[in-house]
Amino acid sequence: MNPLIALMVIIPIACALLLNLFHTKDKTVKILAIVVALVLPIIPLFANYGLHYFGAYSTLAQSPQLAQWVPSSITSTALNTFHMGIVYSFTSTQQIFIVVLGIIALLAILTSLSETKKPSGVYAFLMFMGVASMSAIILTDDIFNLYVFFEIIAIVQVGIVVASKVKGSMEAALKYMIIGSIASPLLLLGIALLLGVTGNVNITDIAYSIKIGLVNPQSPVLLMSCALILFGWLYAAGLPPFHTIKSEIYSRALPHGAALLQAFSVFTLAALGIVILRLFSYLSFSKVFIIAISLAAMILSITMALMQTDFKRIIGYLAVGELGYIGIGIGLGTTMSITAGLFQAVNEAIITAFLFIGFGTVLYLTKESDIRRLGGLMVHSPKVALLVLLAGLAMAGVPPLNAFQSKLMLIQSSLNAGIPELGIIMILLSIVTFMTFMKAFYAIYMRSRPKDLEISDSKIPKATIFSLVVFLIICIILGLFPQIATNYLQPLANSLIG
């Protein structure tokens, strides 16, 4: 038993419940939110790698004292190696994912508390509940437990959008809920089919059952399960055909909320993508589908971003498009590509949060997001403009910033896999991404200020500037020393190939 693994989920849930209870007490909300937010990225640094069992125990094969009371009709079969309960697995990959999630949550919460006059206990409750759910999705080795938190985080995302009280937020949240009411049951049906075929919901046990032939790998029921789980994965990540609604909920949330929402999408894509790879990598069409849908996400999202005049929608579409790089890494299915895809997930979560919070300063100063009505902010806030420009360069994969390293690894992986065309497409799309970003940046910061544009005299909060600087430092460090992340991610990639 490793109690710190459980605390990664329990502490943010407990904090969320307390914040909801004391939501009218502003000072209590601030202190509690900041203290717990500071703890979130620290816990995984001190936790030991291993498994944590909820209401269960290790396998009978690993528990001789327990196994001696069990009939040989069980201990002599595969049941002897199955996990009888919910298991959380904590490895180096989960560690870096949860540390990065904790950092993004900390900075988003600090920004939220500094930019609002009256802190919202309900809003903070939703943010912490989302972090708890995302941590559980990253950690769990039980696919039904994953589904439970999948549903919770979907509701949390809707709640964050509604609590943002941005124009059009109710409509966007309702659309997302309606679509989710179709996608989520289909994911659950896929899990039910897996349970029916394998008699198990533990991911490791299901993969073992398929690998050694306890179930027929080509079973039509198993193939249908794969298709349904892939559909649920598309919805959670915001890949086509859900890229439009995903971008819309980002644009209808406050910038710090959007930063966290995108982190949820990135890590859900990575976590569920790993599950799909573990269970269905033997099906060649699953990898082909992942690559194809990832390319579609990149092309469609960048095309849509070029057509937008609202910078929140532009960044929203670019964020969705960047998810395609993660999918390509997973879909190529090599050790290097999976490592690169997971590294891209880490980079994407950081860079997108950097961009959302950076462009959020424009809303803070002008209350305007239409780039046709903006301009001249370079003169008003040159330091923030520089930070935002660096965030855009990071997203486009410009060295020496972090996404350059992960995208370079992905291009090398495509060359090694004998698909150079894929590498060329990724390079071209990175260039178009930068051009799209510069369209928004030029309109907001470099163009002459419109006569009717009102810019607030209020200074951008120090906590917001601090968050942007921290994101920049992380981007530079991971760009110069990518092994800090890849050394944590490669063991999982090796295990998936082995």
C-alpha cells in the first residue's frame, strides 16, 4: 500500500468539498485554495512508485498467505494472476503528468484569485474536483473506475464554463452536455462489452487475457468494444468530429479556466490513448485510425483557426490542433514515437496554459476578444506582449523552446517508420500554426490602437505575470534539457512495445 498515491486524488476532492462548504467566506476560500494548490505538485514528487489497492489486495500469486485458503481450481488458472479490485498504478510517467497537472492547476488558481475581486468557492470547487478526477484517470488501472472519473470530469468542464459567466457560456455548456450524453454511454457500452468478453475490468488483466489467448482477439464483440472506446476517446480529447464544440467551450470559459480545461483534454487523450494501445495495439486498424484522426484534427483545426476573428476561438482551435501531434506519436506505436507523443502532451498542456493566461491579460485590460477591435497593446504592456510572443513561438515548435524537441522527435519517428510524408505534413502545419498565431498577435499588439478601444488603467496582477514567467521557464528548461521529461516517459513506452 502506498498512501501518497491515494492522496493525489483524495486531497483535491476533500479541498473541493470544503471550498463548496465555505464558498461564502472569501478569506477562507483564498487561503484553502492556495495552500492545497501548493501541495498538489509536491505530493507526486515524494510518492514511491508502485501500486495502491482500494478495497482489494495484490494478486493471489503475490499473496501466498491468502492463496492457501483458495481452492486449487482457482489458483491453478489465470484467476491466480488477476487483480480483484480497483488498482492505482504510479510510475515515472504518472509522476510527471501529475506534477505538470499540479503546476498548471496552481498557476490557474493563483491567476483566478488575483484577477477576480470576489473569489468564487464554487469555481474553485470545480477546478479542484477536475484535478482530482484527472489524477484518478491518470492513475487508475481499472477501466470502469476510469469511466466514473471520465463522467465526473465532463460535468466539471461544463460547470467551469457555466461558472465563468461569459456570454454564450450556457449555450456552449448545454451543447457539450448533449453531445456527452451520447458519447459517454457509448464508451460505457464498450467497457461493458470488454467485461462481457474477458470477465474483467482491470486493464492489465484484460491485456493479459487477450495476449495469452484466454479470449479470441478477433472476436466481433471485442472489435466493437474497440470502436466504442475509440469514439469515447475522440469526445474526451476533442478530436474530430468534436473539435468544434471543444474549441467553443475553451472560448466560453475564463482564460485560467480554459488553461485547466485544455490540460484535462491533453492528459485524458494521453491516458486513454495508452489504454487503447495496451488493449488493442494488435489491431492494425486502431493505429491507422489514430494517425488518420490526428491528422484530420491538425488540418481541420488550423483551417478553422484561420477563419476566426475572436482570439479565444483562434487559440482554442490551435490548442485542439496541437493534440494531433500526441495522437500521431501514439498511433505510430514505436518506443521513440510514444515517448515523443507523451512528451508532446506535457509540452502541450504547459504551452496552451501559457497562451490562454497570456491572452487573458487582453481581456483583463480591454474586455474585448475580437481582434478587429483591438490593437496597440504593445505600448501598454510590452513585457506581457513578449511573454505571449514566446508562448506562440513555443507552440509552433521554435527552438530552443520545449515543443521543438517533442516535434523533432515525432518527425524523426515518422522517418524511422518509413512515412516521411507524415514528417513533412507536421513541419508545414507547424509553420501555418505560427502564421495563425502571428495574425492574432499582430492585430492585438502591433497594430495601431483603434480610437474607440478603451484600455483599463488597472495593472495586470503580479500573480498573472508570475504564472507566465513560470511557464516560460519550464518551456526553456524542457527545450534545453528534454531528457528531464523523456527519461520519465520512456519506461512506459518500452513497456507498451514489449
